[in-house]
Amino acid sequence: MNRKLNEVTELEPSMVDLDDAEFFASALPGTGNASTVEDKAEEGDPRLQAEFQKTLDATQLYLSEIGFSPLLSADEEKFYSRKAQKGCGKSRNRMIESNLRLVVKIARRYNNRGLALLDLIEEGNLGLIRAVEKFDPERGFRFSTYATWWIRQTIERAIMNQTRTIRLPIHVVKELNIYLRAGRELAQRLDHEPTAEEIAEILNKPIADVSRMLKLNEKISSVDTPISSESDKALLDVIADDEYVDPDFRVQDEDIRLSVIRWLNELSCKQREVLVRRFGLMGHEPSTLEDVGREIGLTRERVRQIQVEALRRLKDVLASQDLSIEALFHRK
């Protein structure tokens, strides 16, 4: 067993850097932490020993199998993803197989959330497949950045759907979320847990409605637990917010943001100002030509002319880096 684990570790140290007990505790929910696993194993718990061997073997087998798929370079990603878009099944499979270790790395961040590690990996693989289908290599960014969002979303949805004790209609969940957030904000200002009356007062809602919703929450407390050991985001927050983007993905997206700033700095001040306002970049909301002209004191026609000049210049800048202009204006 140790020899096999060492082989897997050599393939991808960051993926399997757990000792046997810790690895088992993360791979099988309900077994407790690593120290608990060790204690029970030493006591000769036959059920735990059998599950230990079964789970460890299955997980190690999977990790050893995916370890033989080499990572792709940026050029290889473009090559295979372009062919996959045209219906090449072998290229699609190559993209998937080369990124299976990324799924494992992300899945391990969601240990102890009610699903076994292999189940988390399976859900993450579904997100990876979706990412391969949706990825556009012409936007100029690495596939792993794009795939991370899809992988995390499918894992979080699986946790949400399979670990909640009571399922509620989405409109009820959203309303409950409002009350819970108000309660958390009040708790930071008060010296006690806020009552239904206090929450109702700050939200200008009937006390009876707030009390009814808070009683519901007592029955489904699991939806308000953190979804990841690295995040304060709760399951309830993810359910209620269709636009949720994980903080880890925002960190990865920082590289993209810095690239956008660098590209725009190649333009004149006037050209840059028109583009950021026109297309909603760098914190601005997308605006019409008329609105941009009104904001910066120019006519609609002059704004249009500056936009044409800026896009032509920007296209040349991106072309020199083997990128397309869609990389800037059509990011997801």
C-alpha cells in the first residue's frame, strides 16, 4: 500500500500529500478527523479497516491512472480545443484527461462537506467536461482559469443538492437569505443574537413573517454552513445568488484584469476613456454612444470616431501578442 501511495505522490505531490489516516478521513465522510481514524484503526475496528482499504485502494487507483496524462502547453490547448470545437472526439478527450488532476486539486478543498472525495471528483469532472465544451481558445487565456469556475460550480451544486436536509423553493430560499444576512449584520452591532422583532424592524417586515422564516432556518441549518474550508460563503448564499463567483476564481482572474489594464494603456487617454465607458470595463457600466458623449462632453459622432480608432489600435496591439480582440470584450 505504501509503495503504491509513493508512486502516486511522485506523479503529483500536491494532489496526494496526505498520510494514510488523513487521506482516508478526507476520502470517506463520517469517519471523523485523522486522529480519530488512527485511534479506531489501532483498536482494530474491522469495519473501519475494511472501509479504509477499500476507499484507499479506489482513490489511489484513480489518482495513479490520471497521473499518466501529461499537462498541455498553451499552444497545445489551443490546438486540441480548436479541433474539439469541430467535433474531434479524440481532441476533446485529450483536453479532459490532461486536466483531471486540476479537478482533484479543487475537489480536495471541499472535504468534510458531506460527500466522499471520489464523489466530489466525479462531480468536478462533469464541470470539466462542460468547460471543454464551452472553452474558446481565441480569447487568449489558459484553459485552467476558465475550467476552475465550472469545476467549482458543479461541486458546490452537488454539495448543495445532496446535503441539504430540507429542499425549499428558490423564492423562499432567497427571502430567508435576506433575513439571515440582516441577522448577521445586526449581531455584529449588538451584544446578543438578534431577535425576530429586531430583524423585522430593520427590514420593515412583519414580525410574523420573519419568525416563520427563522423557524424554517432552524430545520435547515446545514444550508448556512460554509461550503468550503477556505471560504466564508455559505450554501444558502450560493443557492440565492445565480451570479456567484468563487473568491478563488476572482484571484485567478486578477491576471486577466491586469492584462486588460496593460492593453488599454497602449491607447491615448481619450481612446481609453471611451472604450472603458462604452464597453463596461474597469468598473464602468456599458453605455451607449450618446451616454458616453454626455459624460465626457463630446458628440455622439465624435465618440463613435474615437471608438473606431481605439478598436483599430487595440486590434493591432492584441494581434502582436497572438490574441484576438474578443479576449477583451467577450470574457466570461
